[in-house]
Amino acid sequence: MYKKLSFLRKRADLATEDFIDYYENHHVPLILSLAPRPDVYKRHYVVRGDSLNIREDEIDFDVMTEIAFPDRAAFDAWLAALATAGTLVPDDEARFLDRSYLRSFANDERVTVDNSRP
């Protein structure tokens, strides 16, 4: 499986709730309408003020997006499908993301325990 993790930051003028609402109810449906569905498409939002956060003041992103495909070729085909939409995706991202901040990487996942999988 080819998996990509992206760390994204909300626009400074948006409240966290508004950021999450826009991402979940506008951006995700847009992405799913433009390209084949990935095997995994998850958003992990940072919960600020949680007593278990370590060095929270150094957490400089608001959401980690996880996306996975069977292989790199499927991921590349997905990107190509999104590219056919022209500026639609970046224009939408500008409505809720700080597009000057993006950290993204492919990863080699190793799972020790995952009781959520059948």
C-alpha cells in the first residue's frame, strides 16, 4: 500500500470548528467527486489543550491527512485526475488552508496492533 501523510495548517482567520466543518463538509466531498476514491482518506485533527499533548506550543499544524492507495501508480493516477479540475482544488484549499504551509511525505507503515481491521 502506498500511503501519504500531510500536515496542514488552517487559515489564521478561521475558528477551528469552522475549519473542520469546511474541510469535512465541502472539501472532502469535492475531492471525492473529482477523482477515484482512495483506499484510505482520513483527517486527524489536533485537539488543543489536551493534558496529554507534549510540547503543544511546538505543534505547528492543525490536521494530519492520511491517504492511501494500492500502489504508487494508483496515487499518481489520482493526482492526475485531480489535475484535470484545473484550479478548482487549489482555489478551494485557499478558502480554509494556509497554503504556504504544507508538510507531506510517503511512508512505510508497520502495524503492531490494529483491532479495527477485520
